[in-house]
Amino acid sequence: MPVDSSKNKKIMLYYFLVAALIVIIAFLIFGKACVTSFRDGKAWRKIAETQVRDSVFVPATRGNIYSINHELMATTESEFRLYVDFMADGIKRDTLRKYLTPLAVELNKMFPQKSVAAYENHILKGWNERSLKSREYRLLDHNVNYLQLKAIRKMSFFNKGTYKSGLYSREYVKRTKPYGTLASRTIGDIYGEFGKGGKNGLELQYDELLSGQAGTSTRRKVNGKWINVIDVKPVTGKDVVSTIDINIQDITEKALLNKLKALDAESGTAVVMDVATGEVRAITNLGRVHEGVWGETKNYAVSDMSAPGSTFKVVSMMVMLDSNLITPDDSVNVGNGVYQLPGNKKIKDHNANRGGYGQITASKSIRYSSNIGVGKLVTKVYGHNPSDYIDAIYRIGFQKDMHLEIPGYAVSYIPHPKDTKRYWSGTDLFTMSYGYVTQIPPIYTLSFFNAIANDGKLMKPLFVKEIQEQGKTIEKKKTEVINKHVCSSSTLKEIRQMLDDVVNTSDGTGKPARSEKVRIAGKTGTAQLQDGGGGHQVSFCGYFPSDDPIYSCIVVIRKPRNGNASGGLMCGTVFKEIAEEVYAKNIIYNAKTFPTDTIHPLEPVIKSSIPEEITNHVPNVKGMGAKDAVFALERAGLRVNLFGKGTVVAQSIPAGTNVVKGQTIAIQLKY
């Protein structure tokens, strides 16, 4: 077919016109952009700045700290401060007066601190002074929790919404410890201003993990209203699961507190450790806050540097036996209980006023806790070269930095004769042998006795079991061995027999710790404090059951005002109470039955009918106690905020709602 040239020319003309039009429009747009950017840019940027305010940090939700039973020991709670903006455009005077009395009645019912009339007068005062005040008229003089806020928003007048009632709130967060003082100094605290991080204890040690990552938001004006727009979402902090067993912790704290009250002592420490793993199951540190009141003020267990006293005699006996230069049956003469050291320094045994023990065996110098007996034996073995004695102690691992998870911990100080920074006295060897000269934190002494119970294996004390993220384990803490063998197996057998005799023979100094329910082995200790204030420190350290040890424990009491200083009578009885209570509650049985690496050795029995398998719906926890409720909700994948004490009376997310993993649910408890 012939080509229609005229038609092609028309088509090309149309293409040309369209292309030209596009180019013209592009030039116009470019020109306008240049004008906007260079000529009017400054003005437009000023307008934009009025619509967006500087970005601000959005704090992340701090992670929780749990016990090994998976009970909350530290958590973050939200509080809300309530205000009324009486200048809000939607508030009508007649509507306010209509609902004033019903509103006051409902507020009085929830918060009976004020009468109905007082609430009415307070609200009317805000209305009458609206032109004189800021738009922040405080509704209540205290903060409320999330569930209370929800209830207040449903009250008369306030249920009309912010625009018509003026009610609004500001959120504040605080760190709480649902179990109060239990292991408080070990769990730690955060700084008063939320967001500044951990202050001490595990809160400080694991601050980076617990803190999460803050997000950012900007204030933007949308449809005439300022709203927060999240630019970068905050990342919730990870959770720390401690090694603390809340049941053993409660037993330990009560036993120690009762004894401190009876003795009117300045302070006390008690620690319970799992023999096989070195995990700390309980740690309590109580100091006199004021007369008749004791509280957790300092972590004495890991930071107190003082002479351990007679518990150190076991160290001396171990290194001597392991040198094969003495036997448990070797004889030593302690005379009438008084011994003269060079420089007119007199050493006395506790029974010096009864004529002393005379000729005794090395084994009985431990049973009777004879200063003279142990001192003479150590001098006999190491007098020619005290460095051999200290080197033998160092081989046990006493002087090593154990890198504990508690900031501010101390490391044992055991001076060496070759140390040029300290003068080695001629009497140091003798007095060190029974617990002076050295400075050893209680946790180090406990670790040594734990090694005796653990077939000679010296373990690092552990305070954290694992790290979790949204209920899933992301890191498990491993048991750390400091020394596989603190002594030979034959020496260990002899030492364990001595410690059993201290408690379970009729003439042992640890007889007050003897129990008919569970066999206990250990050593008493008494030392004169050298802090300038005088007074004594008494202690008892050991393990139970002595034939198959599961737990080791140390009890230390400082400056008792009532009674004569005695490690057996004062601390041995506390040890006995702890051991018997733990035994009576079958915690020993559970510890042996469940694998040592389980994170939930004692799962609570759920009282309500919740399916065993994890469902995709929020469970109904009303009527449960805190332990059961938290377990059920976290098993469903939720994070829990607790308010109050008692049993659950309300939950912020209704039962049956689809679960959003990691979502926070608030539960209100009341007695």
C-alpha cells in the first residue's frame, strides 16, 4: 500500500507538540522550585518549623529482674498524673454542674481520702479559677496506675472524652520491687530520675542489657493538634533471671532478722549457695537503720573486709594436712588456755577460765576451736618459712579476683611475708592461723566451705542464671571453676569429718547448730573487730546435709549488744533454722529432683483452669496470686506489670483477647 505522507507528518507534529509541552512544564516546575528554594525558601522553612518540634528521646521499657522461680524481683511500672484543662473548648458549665456530684461520689469511692464534698469543692475551684491558672489543674494529689486511669476515664463527665471534659494525663515510670527488701541490695537500684540507669547491684552490672535502646519521636501538628510521631521505635530491655530462690531467700531473711532483733546487733549477713553450681540461692544483708529497725543498707556479703576469725582455722588445717607434715591424730599441748607470744602478746582459748584443754589432737583443735592449738601447729610446720604457708593458701585460690557480678565487691587480702609494702611481724603467722591479719569478704569464706562440700571444687559464686528476651533465653551463664582441687581427696575426707564433729559431737563449739531433722557440718568463728569501734563479729559457715551436701551457707553477725559473743550460739542457731526450714519445705528434695540447669525448678501450680499448652489468647488471671498470674501471663508471651498486693482483681487486657507477643499487661492485686 502507498504510504500516506501527509498523515505521518501530522502524527510527527502531534508528538513534537506534546514533547514541547512536557519540556515547557518541566522548565516551569524547575523555575518554581528554584524560586521556592532560593527566594522563598527561608520563609517556607520557618513555616515548616512551626509544624514540627525537635525530636525527643522515647525511653525504652527497662527489662525485668526475676528470681530463679521466675517471680518478679524488679520491674517497671507506669504511673499517671491527672490534670483537668478547664479552658478546653468543649467544656460546658451546665454539663459540669450536672455531673459534679456523681463524679465526686465516684472519686470518693475509689479514693476515700477525701469526702464527696471535698472533691466537689476542689473541682469547682478549678473551674472558677480557670482564667487565673495554667491549663494544668491537678485533679488528684497523688498518681494513679493504669487500671485506675481506665476506671477514672469511665466516670461521670470524664467519660465524654478529653475535648469535652478537659481530663488528660501524663505518664511517669518507676522501678519497683514486688518482694520489697528480699535480696534488695543484690538486685540493686536505679537512679531516681528514670532513664539514668542502674545505681548498684544487678541493676548496675547489667544496666546496658536491662536499659534497652531509646527511640525518638517528634511533635508534629496534624489537623491543628500536636501529636507525638514515633520516628524510631524504642527497643525493650532484656530480662535478667537471677539465681535467687525466693523461698530460700524469704527463709534466710526472716531467720537472720529475728536473731538481729534478739541480739540487738549492728548488722548481719546470711548467704545460701548451691553446692554443685556455686549459684547463690539467697543473700541478705541487714544493718541497723535506727533503733529497733533493720534494713538492706549495704551488701556486706561481697564488700565487707574484716578478719574472718576461727572459720579460717579450717584453711590452716587443710594446708597443713595437705603438706603431709601432720595428721589429724598428732598431739598439741594447749595448756591452761593461755599462751604467751613475743612482745607480751597473750593468746587465749575461749575456755581459758575453765583451765584449758591441755593435751589435744590436731583434729580436736578444730572441734574445740583452739587458737593456741592451731597456732602452735602452724608454727611447727611453717615457722621456718612462713611463705610456704601463704603460698599454700594462694594455691587454694583465696586471693584470686573472682570477678563477681555485684559492682563494688571486694577481693580477699592475705598478706605475704615477701610483700615489701607491708611489714611482716614475728607474730603474724601465729595470729593469721586462727583468722586475724587477713581480710576476707563473707562470700569468699563461703566459697571455700562450698568447695569442701563439692568434693574440693572451688566455684565462682553466680548471681545470674540467664538473660532472656521476650521470654526466650538468649544467654545462659556457665558455672565457672576457680580450682578443680583445693586439696587431696584424703585431706578433704579428714576435713569433712572434723566439720561434722564440730556440730555433731557433745563437746563441739558448733553444737548449737546440731539438728535432728537434717545433719549439718560447719565451723564457728569469733573475731574482735579492728575497725576502731570495738565489739565482736561472730559467724558460722558450713553445709547441709553433711553426708550429701546440696547447700552451703554462711551467717555473720556484727556487734551484738546482748549476750556473750559466740559463733555457735548466735550464728549456728540461725544456720540451723535456715537448714531445717529449707528441708521442711522439701526444697532440698526439689533441688535434687530437678536438673541443675533448669530455669524453672519450681513451676507454680496454676489454680485456675488454664490449658497446659500455650494458647494464643490472654488467660483469665482474676482471683490468682501474683506468682500464678505472672507465670500464666508470661507463659502466654506477655510482659507483666504488677500493682498492689494480694490476689488479682483486674487485668488491663481482657481474657480471651488475641495475644500480641511482648505486649505489656497490667494486673491489679488487692487483699
